[in-house]
Amino acid sequence: MDEQQAHRAATIGSNLRTLRRQRGISLRSLAQQTGISQGYLSMVENGHRLLDSQRFIDAIADVLRISPAELTGQPAAPVDPTSGGAHAAIPALRLALMGLALPAAHGERLPEDPFQLLTARVARANNLYHASEYGTLAVELPALLSDLRAAADARHGYARRRLLQLLAGAYHPACVLLLKYLGYPDLAFVAVTRAAEVIAELEDPQYAALSEFFTAHVLLAVGSPDQAQLRAAAAISSLEAQLGSGRAPHALLGELHLISATAITRDKTRAGEARRLDAATHLAEAERLAQRTGETRDWHLNFGLINTAIHRVSLNTALGRHGDAAAAGEGLHPETMTAPGRRMAYHADLGRALAHMRGREGDATRQLLLAERAGPQRLRADPLVRDCVTYLLGRPMTAHARRDLRGLAHRVGALN
């Protein structure tokens, strides 16, 4: 190393030792978590090796939960390898949504009766969505949609109907919401349109209401809350007319009230107090239905009292009622939320509320970090979280909290 490199190696080594000790992580543990040899890390800390591998820098920063700039003293482009795979799979998913058949994997053929196998694959896809495993889900979805379409097209009558129901379950929510949260609302609209075509053949009012529910989600994503609320309201009226006594339709009705409340809070054409009252009416109806249904996974969704409580936090945050959102959030128990996506939403919305309360900036940062831990791929793609982190960077907080925040800011792309 020349003199300049030696100085840089000593600086990075000193930073690494200080940051590692502040986090209470041993050299051996850091080596195990990063996959970098302990001997190499020791030489870096002692200034005998220059840490110039971006892969190693990113790995160390990720384990220490800091920005790479904290380690090297130089800015770095935000890196999110967990979502890179999801974005790389989008071209294949686009082809599947266009109805173009994908080449079958070598040696893979569907059995004569594929229903059981495809049922398991649809369940897995939706479980991956709820676990916020977007990279794996995006890779598996194109083949799943293609196989389901091929299987349905080869059958008639009752067998075709069951496969069409599975196809609707593959579109909802895994495909539609995956595309929404990854930032592809145009493709999400294509997905919801494809699902509507399938559902039209089923001639089932519950599936029709389900289609409107996800259409409302997509309309919200493209900034049309008034249209989203109209679609949800029409679905509520239609479903209520043929509700019956089963749990599943009541859970779907509850979800429609929740999406209506969310759309209302975002409709700036309404007066503030009118928005609050109308949203509260829908939330109260959803809570009433949740009392009846209990916690459910009908329609591959998570409806119940936990979900309505999370919405109480998010709705108050959206309305700017940050104190009410914080009060609602503090009464919840995140450990009862089995779906990582739900925990991510809870912590993120609570963090966004706390960010606007004087003296709670450190608490806000902690909540956002908990949200990232629950659903990193979804959080890092959320523009509202990115805006919140940018806002917090200008707020006073302890040095420890600021270091955590800068690490998060790097990962969500809020640092220049």
C-alpha cells in the first residue's frame, strides 16, 4: 500500500473496530454473519489490509446496521440485494401476464390431475407474499400463472372452475400487491384485469367483490382514491345483498370497509372532518365484522381484530392525527402478528406518526428499524417511509439514533 492507501486503511480499520464494539458484536460473530474470515477482518481493523471490496463493505454495514459511509467515510449508492431478484424477475412476470407461455423447466410436467399440486403452489405464493419474500415470490409467479392457465384451458366443467378459482387466488393478493409494492402499478392493473376476466367466467358475487377489492388497491396506488372508494362502495352494496352466514364473505366485507376507509383518508377533495368521520364509520363496521369472524386467512388475506387495530394506526397517521395513531399503536402487541407484512405495516405507520411528535424522533427511528426487520423488501420500496426518513434526518436526536437512521436512510435510498 502507498501512503494514501495506508492512511485510508487505518481510518477504515479504526471505524470498523469502534462501530463493531458499539454494537456489542465480537470479531468472530461479525465474521460468521458476514461470511468474511476472522483473520481478514482482524487485519482490516489493524490497518494492515485496505477494505476496498464493495461486497464486503455492504455485508459489514448490513450486519452493523449502519450506512457504508459510516464505515468508509465515503458515500455509496444504496444497495438492496433482497429486492434485486424481485425486479430481475419482472420481465418474465410481464410475459406471463400477457398470456405468453413460458418454456417448461427441464423434466418438469404437471401430473394428470394437477389440482392438489397447484393448490399447494398457490398457497405457497401467498405465504411468500405475506412473509414479504418478494424476491422468491417474483421468481416463482410466472411459471405458476402459466401452469394454472394451461391447466384450466385443458379442462371443462367443474374441473376448470376449480382451477379458475386457483388462478384468481394466484393473482390475489400475491401478484397484484407484489407489483404494487415493488412500484409497478401499471402491471398491477394488468394483473387485476386478468383476474377480473377469470372471475367473470365464475359468475360468483363473492369473487366479483374480491376483484373490486384488489382493483381499489391498484387505484389507490395510481393516486385515484375517489375511484377506489367508488369501486369498494359498489362491492360492499353487492356483497351485502348476498352475504349469507359464512365467515369468508363477512371477512371480505370487512376488508372492503378497510380499503374504503383508507381511500377516504387519501381523498383530499373531502373536508378534513368529513374524512375523519367517514373513515371512522367504515373502520367501526370492519371492527364489528372482525368480532364476528375472528382472525381469518380467507381469500389469502389477514382479516380480524389485529388487522383492524393496525388500520386504526395507519388511518390516524394518514389523517395527521399523530397522537391518536401513537395511542392506538401502543395498545397493540406486535408479537401476535404472525404475518411479517402486517408487522411491517404496523411498525412503519407507527414510526411515521411518532416522527411528527416532538421528542419522539428516536422512538420513530426504532419503529422504522423494526418495520425493516419484519419486511425489508416492502419497506425499502415504500415512498412514504423514504419521505419519513428524509424528514427525520433533519430532526434532533441522539448520536446513536442518528447512526441507526443514517444506516436506514442508505438502505431506502434517502441519502444522496
